[in-house]
Amino acid sequence: MTDIDKALAATEAKVGQEVGVSNWITVDQAMIDRFAETTQDTQWIHVDPARAASETPFGGTIAHGFLTLSLASRFAYDCFPPLPGQVMAINYGFNKLRFLNPVLSGSRLRGRFTVKSVKKRSPTELLRENVLTIEIDGKDTPALVADWLGMVVFPAPT
């Protein structure tokens, strides 16, 4: 049995199961400001703490939704070690994504992953779909929930 076939069988056995919970990451104002500068999204609800405190129901600034989403890659590093024989993994996109709760500056976030599906796309590619839930420490409602696709690439058979 090839490495890709072993990985397929092992992942199929985990469909419906939670397979990883990442470490916590604190999203502070400095991180929000750097993201705003990088993306050129400097809307005041993200970068003006005084105004956000007085003019929003949040009591301060909130992280960009796309900043929260961008942390998914870091969370995945915590939860998905390379599979035997794997050459690389590639972000393949999302089937569904919902932002459910704002992330206040100073919040701690972590990712939870549940395998939704896996299929062999070619002799060198597995397409894995995971449900990603990004939790906010101390909150019942997560920041976001997404069906995230990842392509796991293996060497060409010899």
C-alpha cells in the first residue's frame, strides 16, 4: 500500500471526529494594527480604540474578520503534522465560512478541527475537508466556523 493510500484510509477512519485543538493565540491591538496596515483596511472600529470604545457596542476595537481567518494557518500547524510521505499541503479554499462573533482586542483564540471528508483526487493528491471552529476564550459563540479544504500532496508513484 502506498503512502497516499495509507493516508487516505487513516483520514477516512477519522471522518466526523475532532482531530486537533490548537494552542491559544492572543489578538492584541498591535496585531490588529499590523494587519490593518498590511491590508490597507484601516476602518476605525479596528484601529481607533478611543472612538471604538465610545461609538460601538463592543467597548473597544475588534479584529478584522480576515485577520481572524488568517490565523487558521497557524492553528493548522498545531494540529496537522505532515502525513508519512507528504510533500506539502496547500490551502484549497472554503466551501462555507461564517463570522459569528466579533473578536475584541486582547482576546485569545484557538482552532478546533473536525474531519468532514477526504477523497483521492489523483495518484498524488488528497483533498481533505475539515470543519474549522475558531473559539474565543470565555465565549460560548465562536468567532467563526468554516468548511476548509486542503490539498495534501504526495510524490509521484515510481
